[in-house]
Amino acid sequence: MATIISYKKTFDAYTTYELRTPDDQGAESYCTELGTIDGLTYVSVPPGVTLPEQLPQVAATLQTVTLTPELRAQLKAASPRCALIAERMVQKIRARYSIDDEMFFARIGLGSVLGVYQLPPAEKAEIQAFGEFVEAVRQWGRAERARLGL
């Protein structure tokens, strides 16, 4: 699992001092900036990646983060990468099912639970296939966030 670190970006009249990451980052070793909360910038560092030596302005504030449930929720909300994962989850679902399909399944499923609608076997199978597909997409999203340490 990735390690999440935080640091404070600092500025002077000429430069913004940011975290240095390895130059040869491949897909599996790419450090991802998750977002900035209360002046601290959070970065996901994949397992096995060693950060290069940092400038003193960054090194002075660099620390490994212990995620609390509250911080995890804040990072998920602040992270453009998490927003992209959520968007891609919706795209995956919409590639197979329209919003009208989803609303139909919700209506008949709720009607069935409330006892006001009797599900024919074919509709029950459709709802089950939809549910399994959506859960697979949600699992993909959880796995992508887990790769970021979230």
C-alpha cells in the first residue's frame, strides 16, 4: 500500500518549493499529489519508491501521515485523482446501463421490497446482473483509491 506524506509548500520572491519526486517515475512508481488541506499538501508515494533528497524548505515540513477516518474523507473530497476515479466509475456504469435503466431497477426493486410489486424472474435476473456489475465497478474504484493509500 502507498504511503501518504505531507509537507508545506513554501514560496519566496522567485521560487515555489515543492516535493521532489524520482525522475524516472513509471506507471507503478508515480507519486501522486492528492490535494492541499489547511496548508499541507498530501502526496501518495507507492511502495518501494524512495524520494530523492529534498530542499531544506521542504524537508523541514515533510512527514509521514497517519490517516484518520476524518482525514481520509477530506483527502478523498479534495483529491482530483479521487474525483477522476469517481467519474470513471460512472462512465463504466453508463457504458452499459443508462440512468433510466438504473431508475427502473430502483423503482421495481423498491416496489418488490415494499410488497407492492411482484418481480418476474426475468426482471429479478436483470436486477441481479445490474447489481453485480455495479459492485464490480465499485470494487475497481476502491482498488484504485487503495493504490493511492486511501
